[in-house]
Amino acid sequence: QLVMEYLTVSEFQKVADSVAANSIAQIPNDTRPEQRALTIKMIKRTLSWDATKDQVAELVANTYTKQELEAYISFAKSPAGVRFSGKTVGFTNGLSSIFRNNNIQLMKELSAQ
């Protein structure tokens, strides 16, 4: 299936698993062990690749045409595309960090008012 091939060459599984891992890393160190275990289970159930792949596949199918998917897959399989896709997780982590830090700053500013 074209959508699944797109998701594979785009390395969306690595991105989703990275998002879940980053969420787990954000659990405070002083969280009670049983609460930590429950939180990790919930994160994996809602944010992991297994939890999101059908939703992401549906989004892709509803967003891109067959021609667009074929063109992207062709690019992604090229040497430049492989290098590009290899940077996706790092880019996504950096982007998430920017938004998380900006949100923290926003909350600080709002609470100071």
C-alpha cells in the first residue's frame, strides 16, 4: 500500500516512538514508582507508533494525492532523501523542544501577571 510505504520511508515510526520517549523522559524523577509505571503505560498506549499509525495513515491518505505520495517516495529513496529522512527524528525533537520551552516561558509570564 502506498500510504504505508510513505510512512516507512518517512520514518514516522521513529518520530512517534521518539515523541513517546520524550514524554516519558518528562515524568518528574520524584514520581512514585507505581504512578510512573502507570504514566508510562498510558503514554505508550496513546503516543507510540502502534497507538497512532492508523490515525497517521488516515491523515496521509486524506492529505496527499497518489502522485504526491509517489513523488515523495521516489525522493525519499534517493541518496538525498535518505539523508533527509535520517534527520527527521532530530529535527522533530528540536522542534518539540522549542515549543515546549516557549510554552513554559509563556506559562511563567502569564502567572507573573
